[in-house]
Amino acid sequence: MSENILEINNLSKYFGGLAAVSHCSLKVKKGTITGIIGPNGSGKTTLFNLIAGNLKSSSGNVLFNNADITDVPSYELFSKGLLRTFQIAHEFTNLSVLENLMMVPGNQSGEKLMNALLKPSLVAKEESQIKEKAMEVVEFLNLAHLKNELAGNLSGGQKKLLELGRSLMKDPEILLLDEPLAGVNPKLADNILEIISNLNAKGINILMVEHNINAVMKISDRVVVMAEGKIISDGKPDFVRSDKKVIEAYLGSSDE
């Protein structure tokens, strides 16, 4: 049995003649937090979208629990336990925080009119179970005081937490977090980092793209650095922090 939850092998994506991602390979070990960083235009978001099933690859493959999921659409990956969040939250603005969470589980009995009419006790029991799960999630995310607030009224950081909470309603095996700290104030950013660490401690694997290098270095077991569509460094935070190739990618070479 593989020790890796996710394996990316020689993955590439071309847009015309431009290689947005070029022959990238990486492995996400079970039980870890892996961060992906890189300058703007380095290809990290494209790589992320390829893994998450939001883009089709030009070549290479992606394995999840040893099964090939290359180019499998994101809605199918959702059912397999591979979930992602987005840099810009996609909440239902006119529903409450709790209602947003309760919308997530699929194939609910109450979605069928005949069940609502003929099996009201079944629908009520299932709804009660889903609500209980949603309450656990808002408590975990420190959003319980906002459970009845319309999602559209939340701050940017709170919407990020709600986006994360919707993923937790599915009990994911691995979470792909896209810029979880973007636009978030420092205090709430620290809270989100603590939540991500707690999720990992609960057994949820984390792959995270983030611009905040210090935050990535702080909580990641491993850091992957991209530049010009390629992986230029991969290792523990201390190694990556001192890697000459990484320093040059961000600051330029001494000649420049």
C-alpha cells in the first residue's frame, strides 16, 4: 500500500504553444500538509486546477489513493473524497451560514416531492442529522455565533471559513486549498492556519496553494516551489527557504 495519498507524474498543460505547466511531478504523503508557492505566473494555480479536475491535462497523470483520476471532473472527485476550495468564495448569499452547509450533502430525501409528502418522518430525521453535522462544523470553525447570519453579509475572511466548512460537510480525505488566506486580515489568517493544522491532526490531508510564504513555511511539512511552469524546489521548509533557485526565482539572480 502506497504511503502517498496523491501522486502527480509528469503533468503538463499547454495553451497553444505556451507551457503553463511543464512535466511536473510531486507526491503528497498521507497525514501531511503540502504547500505550493511561487511567483505570479509560475503555474501553481494551473497545476492546482489540473489536480482538482477543473482543467484537462495535455500529458501526464494524477493518482489518488493509487487510482488514476487524470482529467476526472471535479464533481466526481467530490464524491471520491478529493475536495477543493476556491480563492474567491462561492457562497449562497441569500441563505444563512447553517443553510449553506446543509445544502452540501447530495441525494437528500427531502429533494424528492413524494418523500416530502409520503415519508415526512424520514425527511425530518435526515435533515436533523445533517443539521447536527452542520452545527459541528460551525463550532469547529468558530462560526457558531454567525450560524443564522446571511452568508452574503459575512466578511471576506468569514466567507473563506464558510467555503472551508462546506468541504468539511463531505468528510474529505484530502483538501485542496486555493489561497485560503488571500484578502484575510492577519488575526483571522492566524485562526485559519490553526484550523488547517487541526484538520490535518484529525487525519485530513492538505494540499495548499498560497502567496503568504511565511504562513506556508509555518504549517507545511513540505513545500513545493514553482517558477515558469516547472517545479524548481521540493522539500522541507528549511531546505526550500535557503535554496538558491528559490531565492533567485523571487528576487532575481545576482547578475540581474
